[in-house]
Amino acid sequence: MIKVLVVDDSALVRKLFGQVLANEPDFEVQFARNGVEALQRVESFRPTVVTLDVQMPQMGGLECLDRIMVENPCPVLMVSSRTAVGADETLEALRLGAVDFVPKPSGAVSLRIDEFAPELVQKIRMAATAKLKASKRLRERVLYRTRHRVRRAIPRVGKRRAARASGDGLVLVGTSTGGPPALEALLTPLPAHFPWPILVAQHMPATFTGALANRLDGLCAVRVVEVARPTLLEPGSVYIGRGDADLIVTHRSAGLMAMSAPADADYPWHPSTNRLVETAMKHVAPAQLIGVLMTGMGNDGAAAMARLHQLGGATIAESEETAVVWGMPGELVAAGGADWTEPVHKIASRLLELTPHAADP
């Protein structure tokens, strides 16, 4: 049984969510009207998953989330508005430990609940199996509780590659559920003069990818931008694919370019990691490409990166140890397409090992 606590100050939203979730025979649902009430219900109900609104009276969603992650950690799914403010608050919630988010339908919620319902149910089921992407304080608690256990060695899968690439190349990154904190862990250790451009396909709506790029740009030494128009690829820069579209690589007289292309129906997730890798391989030799597949639900990127691996490119899968959902990287490992599996905090050092020595800034 999946126990779901729905937290929202709107009686209409609670009613509509309740009707959707009542159709799932393995769901048991309770409700809370604000953060204060939610903390009480978390303590007594012990939910498998919490869906949490951001804007609420008495105690807002971010404060409530922070308390949940410290006092009674469990997977939390944020329900956020499709606005710039909603995007910033959602990214902060993911940093605090929420496993994922669902954008509220715009306009009259009751008129769009039928199209919203499948995503809500799917993400609740995903969250029920997710590993917590914990806040710093929770990580400290977990480390304290487990410090006497023998740490399991992380297997390295596939071929062992030690050669450093030379010349120009690209790093291609795919991620989904749990991706924003994982991207922060990947990108913040990289120097401003990192030698290759990095392209990122993060499954996320368009109203959120710009905010994600801005947040990462403020945290990282490398430059981080959202690709909204044809953009020349440069070293020391990270290119976030615009949501609800696909990020592709093309070549023009000025050099390699990143472009935002209309979402292709042949690819189920957007921005599509498979499409990103496939287009990159049309213009760059596989030996000059590094694929990185991190936390995420589904299998996007696994097929294309497995092919990249077969053709001589380097591939890194985030390990199950740190992935919120080991779907995408797990599929790459299962396909025999990962040169290494690494915990997320070690992927940056692996990239520095594989790419040419950066010139001094």
C-alpha cells in the first residue's frame, strides 16, 4: 500500500487530487491544509509519499519540507505553479530534498485535471521507490547512523579507459528525476577553464529550465546558459536544453552549435538525451565525446550512450548509491554501455581525468 499525504490549502485541489488518487486501489490517502497540519499528519500517518504545495498560510511548503526532511524524512513531491517564482521555489525545494515536482495545471484546475492525473499518479509511484536526495543535515544523520557499516565498493562496469582525450570534444549529460541537485554536484567542482563544452538534457518544462540555468550559473565557475536560440559552443560553458523541446548539436561555418529544436514525437522524454547524443555523433568523432547519464526515471539516453560506448566514446553512469532513481543510468549499465559507474560527487573528477589538460586561465 502506498500511503499518500496531500498537502494543499485549496479545498478544491484537495478534492480533485483525492478523486484522482481514489482510482488507484493500492493508494491510501490523507489530507492536510497547511504546513503545520502536514507535520502532524506526517508524524501520525507516516506517509510513503507527500505531495506538497509551495504557497500556504501559517507555514509554507519550503519550511514544511525542510522540517520533514530533518524530523521524519520521506519522499516529497512538490506541486508548483508554472511561473518564474514557482520555478525558483521548486528548484530550492529540490535542493532541500524534494525528489521531484509536478507543475499545477494552468488556468482552471478542475478543467485540466484529466490530463494532469496520469503524471501525478506516475510521479507518486516513482517517488514511492525513490531514494531521498537528502539535505545536508539528513546526510549527516545518515552518515552517523551508518558509520560503523562496511561501505560497499562501487563496481566499475565495462571497459577500463585511462587515456586522456586530445583536441576538441563535447561532454553530453542526460538526467531527469533528481537532476538539479545532481547537476549542481557535477558542475560546481569544474574550473572556469574546463576544456570542452558541456550540453545538458534535463527533463523539465520550459518555465523551469531558464531558472535552473540561472541558478547553476550563480553557483558554478563555468558559465551556464539555457539554449533558446542557435548558440556557438565554447569551452568553459554549459548549455542547458530548453524544456518542452529537444537540444541538438549541429555544425555551421562558425563551428559547432547547440540548438533548441521542436520536441520530436519519436522520443518520449524532452529534452531528449538520446536525440542529443545521436546528433552529436553526426558531427563529432565518438572518441571526442563523453556521455554522462545521471539520476532519472525511464531509459532516456541509455540506447544512444550504449552506441557511443561501442563506437569508442567514453561513458559514465551515476551509481545506484547516489541516484534518486537509478532508471536511466541503470539501463545504461544493464546494456553494458558504461565505462564507469561513479557516485555523483566523483563524476567531475572523472571528467577532468578524461579531458585534455585545461589551459591556465
